[in-house]
Amino acid sequence: MNDEQSPEWLEVGTITSPQGLKGELRVYPNSDFPERFTQAGIRWLQHPDTSAITEVQLQGGRYVAGKNLYVIKLEGIEERNQAEELRNYKLLVSKSDRPKLKKDEYHVSDLVGLEAYHQETGENIGVVVDMYSAGNDLLEIKLHQQPEITAKRDRAAEAKSRRDLSQISRRSKRKKYRPKSNKPLTIFVPFVKEIVPVVDIANQRLEISPPDGLLNIHETE
């Protein structure tokens, strides 16, 4: 299950835009618990720039099917101009307000940082960096062993930078030869019992039994 965690607060969603003219707000959820957005009660808003936290009263909300978002109503927000000012604010709940989970359910904050091991070989494959809901939950795992192609690209980029650029304009140089960052390669693993049979929060590890091809990542450039 999905609730992001900070020392005192759980981030459950992000306000994306106003909904209509009466102060309602669209919220992109970062939680799998509908009651975070539909059940009236105290919530908190976090300013996107200053991180200042303000207490608010949630009056209610509803799920918008097909768009993966909720529309909520906050006390005191009665018109669109007021709602506009809350764009990009984070919606928070108290850390102590974590719902009780059923067996084999987990908060994302408990999964992020777990070391992922191949169940058959015992190899430490990588570390969990996030989880996404896309029909089925998907664990994003950053591989400890990055493909060799990364090094090849680095060498190719270095060779290209050594070319004689005397006949190329400054603008072309900036556009064509600007260094590119190398983002660590990650894989997405379906978070189902058949593929992730062991989740050991206490020992900060999980075990995966990957289907054929999932870990065979090769590039032919």
C-alpha cells in the first residue's frame, strides 16, 4: 500500500488544480487509502516552496474514475481564486494516523530502501527506490550492477567532445554537444506474491523470483 512518510507527516497527495468554480480541488493521490480523501476530518497542507504546514478541515471528497485523482473540498475554500493559490501544495496526515494493514500489505515508505535479492542465486540485485500503481503495483528497483553500455556511452561522449568544433557556431555547440546525465538504470518488478515471495521489513530485504528476461537487460548500440 502507498503512503509516503516523513518524520512527523505522511504525504498522501498533491493538489494539482481547481475543480470548477466553487473552491473544489483536484488531488493526485500518493496513497491507496480512499478515506484519506473522502472521509471528513483534519488534514494538513504543506507549502510547495517554504514547506510550512497549515492545518485544514477536509469536508469530503470523491474519486474521479478513469483519471486516477480525487476531488476534495476544504473548509474556507469557497471559490476558484482561493483554490488556485493551493496548486502544488502537498496534502498530509499525521504519521500516527497510519491505517492498519492486512496481511501482505505494506506502506511504500516501508518498502523503499529494501535490498532486493534473487531468491534462487542469492545475488543482491538492487535496492527499491519507489512503487507505482499501474493496474498492478510495480516496484522500481535500482540495479547495483549497471549495464556496460553506460561506460561505452561515456567513452563515446568523451571522444565526440574532442572533435574539432572550430567550424561550428556557439549555439550549435551548446545544443549538440551538451553533456547528458547518466541516470541509473532501474527495472520494474510486479509486486505480486509469485514474483516477490518474501518481504522482510525487519531485516530490510525482499526476495524476487523474476520471470525469464526481466533481469537480462542488454543494449546493442
